[in-house]
Amino acid sequence: MHLANQSMYIALALLLWSFRIAQRPDAPIDVHAFSDVVIPHAAPFEIDAIPRMEVVKLREMMERYID
């Protein structure tokens, strides 16, 4: 369980480091849109994941750390 938690932490940190997550200008995020069920969750929304560097270099770096 600890290994899985650490692996998820590393994978998420790598994604946040390698991409800039931005709101799409044509589809603004409604921060008050939640489903009305027993366990509420946010309504689906769209984002832009913009690479912080060249995709080829980013892919090489991610493959090196994930394997």
C-alpha cells in the first residue's frame, strides 16, 4: 500500500511538473456545479494541458522515471 501511494504521488507530481493546466477560454469552469447525489462531486469540465517543454524531450524524461 505504501509503495502504491508513493508511486501515485510521484506520477501526479511528474504530471503537474510537466504540464501547465489551464482553463479553456471557450468553456469556462463553473466552480459551483456539483452533482446532487449522496456523494457530491464536481460536474465534468474541460481543461487545456499545455506541455512546459518539447513533447519529445518530455516523453523521454517521463519514460526514464516511470520504467
